[in-house]
Amino acid sequence: MNFDNYVNLMKGRLCKKRFEHSLRVVDTALGIMPNFKTEPDKVRLAALLHDFAKDMTHQELLTLAGRQGLITCKAEEVQPDLLHGPVGAYLCQEELGITDAEVLDAIRYHTTGHVSMSSLDIIVYLADLIEPGRTYQGVQELRKICERDLTWGLLYAFDYTLQYVLRRKFLIHPLTIEARNWWILMNGGTIWKPKK
Ligand SMILES: [Fe+2]
Ligand SMILES: [Fe+2]
């Protein structure tokens, strides 16, 4: 299938709002891509397909994820929306025949992040959060940080995600904590030095 076929497939699969979001994620991902060493075709495909399972109901996500052994923590059971990444990656492999592990991982982890994120993972994760249709509190600041430095943007994106989860008293996905700790360890272990 070429890219246009995938676009048509997503148009038929997602509601209008989410389809348009997916196209904006593609554009945003291609916009930030030059900061990384990665392949444009993979960026376009992973960005387009990242919400493949987003329009499934919670029950559908739980049933499919349970049957395929995709549930990894209590947070996913209680907040099944967290499963749309792993279920989306599974379906892209099974239904679309996508075998590229990098593309599948970018889809799988686009909501939570994970340890040792690849360039493609980071591009899709950030593009999803900063695409021009996003209006959540703090998005303008996150866009500005990403314009200056995408590495810092990733840390701030983890923080925004965690703050959102904390404000709503949701369960925190362990992968997001691990991803944030990984980022800090990769960047010297401590960011904020105590005053002496
Ligand atoms: Fe998503
Ligand atoms: Fe999305």
C-alpha cells in the first residue's frame, strides 16, 4: 500500500475530528523531523497510523488487549484508553501487515513514552502533543520549548502528561515514569542542582 492508500484507510476508520488530527500529526512530525536522523517514510506512516485504535470502545480495547496478552499494568485495565497505542500497533501488524518494528513501536508507545525512545518514537510522541489543533493548558509553552530544543521538549512533555494525570487523580502509567527517569539519567542524572 502506498501512503495515499493508508490515508484513505484512516479516513474510513476514524471520525472526522480524529482523522484531521492524524493529518496534522503527520505535518507536525515532518516539521520536527529534520532535528533527528530518521527516515521520512517511517515518520509519515507512524504519525498517520498512531491513533489507529483510538476510536475503539473501552470494552473493545480491553477485550482485544486481554485476548492478545497486551495488558501490562493496572493503569491500562482501569483506564483502557491507555491501550489504544498497544492495540493500534497490534492491529497495524495483523490487519495492515506492517512489520517495521520502529513504526510499530512509535505507535505502541505514543501515549506513554518508554525507556530508550528512538528518534521516531520521540517525533511521533511530540507531534501528537503539539500539533496545531491541540488546545490544552500549557500547549503554547510546550510548543515554544520544542521550537528551541526538542530534547528539552520531551522532558516537558512527560511533565505535562504527568501533571494532567495528577490533576485528574488518574493512575500513572509506569512507562511514563520510567521514560522520564530515563531522560534525566541520559542527561546527567540531575537537572536541578541544589543551592549550596
Ligand atoms: Fe493517541
Ligand atoms: Fe493522537
